[in-house]
Amino acid sequence: MEKKIVKDRGSVYLGQPGWDALIQFIQESNPSKVFVLTDSHTAKHCLPYFVSSMPKGFTFQHLNIPAGEMHKNIATCSNLWEQLSRSGADRQSLMINLGGGVVTDLGGFVACTYQRGIDFVNIPTSLLSMVDAAVGGKNGVDLGNLKNQVGIIKNAHSVLIDIAFLETLPDHEFRSGMAEMIKHGLIHSEVYLDQVMVLDRNEKSHLETAIWDSILIKNEVITEDPFEKGLRKTLNYGHTLGHAIESFCLESSTRKTLLHGEAIAIGMILETYISHKQFQFPEYQLEKTTNFILQHYARVSFSRSEIDEIIKLLIFDKKNSHGSIQFVLLEDIGKHKLNCTVPNALIFEAFDFYRDFPF
Ligand code: GLY
């Protein structure tokens, strides 16, 4: 069966049909210029495959940014807006974002804002970007250490998934992406969660199916609620505390920065514990999930004062309303509760659970 989700905008394609669709789109829309955005890693590891997948003689201008979350900011955008302007980009130009979550989020934002918006296509090259960041139209940058505080929701013209890009992806980056797949399992179904728990990156067809199923889960949610008025908040499961932990580690001079998925994996343990306490999320599922996460992600220890700092950062969460911090919690796998408030004492208790879980 051909795997594609076709929409006016935001179509997602898997494999060769995606390359065919991209080539056809470029032929038909005849952009005045094509810009391909990479970071320093994808310039080396992914650009050659991109070039070899496009027709001979295909011309484009290469834009490159330094790799890493610390460059996902307005300064990097300004630089790109200037380069686009100097290169004569106009409204009929096309931007192709070839990279992981930073490239697709930031590249999408630059494309949405340059001359009030030019077309862009996402070609995610990391697992995280394939199953989450590149799909669903969230584009933006960090503000200081605060994740994705500035941005816009607007779909790419299309998203092309090709798992050949994952061959050069380091294991820790692979694990980071897997956290979003665990999240899709928790918010959707035990069947999918089990599929992720036996994922082997070397089994290509299993991997491709698991990635596509993750995209289908996300697509179901964003089709119903593209602008995050309700249901889409479930895609933030584990992210309320996860983002705060990620920001805390980004800001701290003594802490090792955590990859997004590494922080979200911790956030999912904490929020699943809170779900168990507040809504009777089944204990055996909590233990199974915690055990799986601790098998794949090194445990991080936080002191009481660090947890205090993390709790203070919750005030910046984008799901908050009228000053109240709102979590997405679960009664069971696939059964969510939106806009939940959680006492700080229970957050501390969740950190204790994470610290002491026998493993
Ligand atoms: N990454 C969560 C969302 O797209 O809503």
C-alpha cells in the first residue's frame, strides 16, 4: 500500500513517492529560486543523498546553520532572512528544510515570515523530526532558554519521510526521537506502545512501519485540532515537566544539556506517576513504561533546589491559561484528561518515584 497523507497543505509522503511528489511540485510551481537549508551535520551527512535523489542539473542555493539547539534563535533567523534577501529571494521562492527538529522548526519559521511567507517543504532527517517536529505545522524558535516561545502554526507544503536518512543518525539522537513515539503510544494505544517497545532500528521495514504509524497517530490529532484548542494538547504529554527540565539543563552552567527526547522521557515518567496518583492510571502500565524508559535513557538526579527551579519554569508552559499551569494527564493509555492542575507536593513525589524506581 502506498503511504501518503494528502492534504491541501501538509501532505506527508513516505519514500520514493515523496521524492516524485517533490520533483513534480517543483516542476509545476516553477519557483523563482530554491533554497535548501541544512545544519552543519546534515550538510555533511544528508545533502549528498538529497542531491542524488533529485534530477541531474537541479539547481538550488545552499543555506547552512550551525548544528544544535543553542542556535535555534532569532539571531540565526535574522542571518537567514538577510541571506535570502541578498540572494534575491522573492515570494515565488521555495525553501526546503533538510534536517532535524531545529532545522525544520526554524526553517519553517523563516519561510513563514520572509516576505510574509514563502512555500516550504520539510525533509526531516532525524527520527524526532520525522515522527513529530516536521509534521503538523509548528514552526518557531527558542527565546533564551525557553523552548519554542516564538513561532507560528502553518503547514509545510509537504513533508517527505525517507528512512535512508536515519542510517547516519547517532544512537542518542535515535533514542531522542523514540521518546515521541513512546508518547504517541501512551496517548493512543497499548498496541502501538508495545510496537515501539520492541523497535529495532536495524529492522528497516519494522522501523518504517512504526514511524508511519506514529505519523498517522499525530495526523489524526492535528487534523481534528490544528491550532491546539484542545485535543492537540495531548501531543504535549510529558512535555510540561519535560520542557521545564530541558530548559533548566540548557540554562545551567553545570548541567549537561539534555536532548529534547531525553528530557521528555523523564517528563513522561513524572507525568505518568502523577496520572496514576490523580486518575488511577494503571500501576502496571506505569511500571512497564518507567522500566522501558530507564532501560534506554540514563537516569538523571535532581536536588530539591533544582526541582524548585524546574517548577518555577512551568510558568512559561504554552498550555497555561490565566496564570494557571495546566497538565495533560492520562486515566489509562489512550484516555486523556486536559487542563489538569497538579499540586507542587505531587510533583516532588513524582521526582522521588523517578529517583527511587528499582531498576
Ligand atoms: N510537538 C507537538 C505538536 O506538534 O503539537
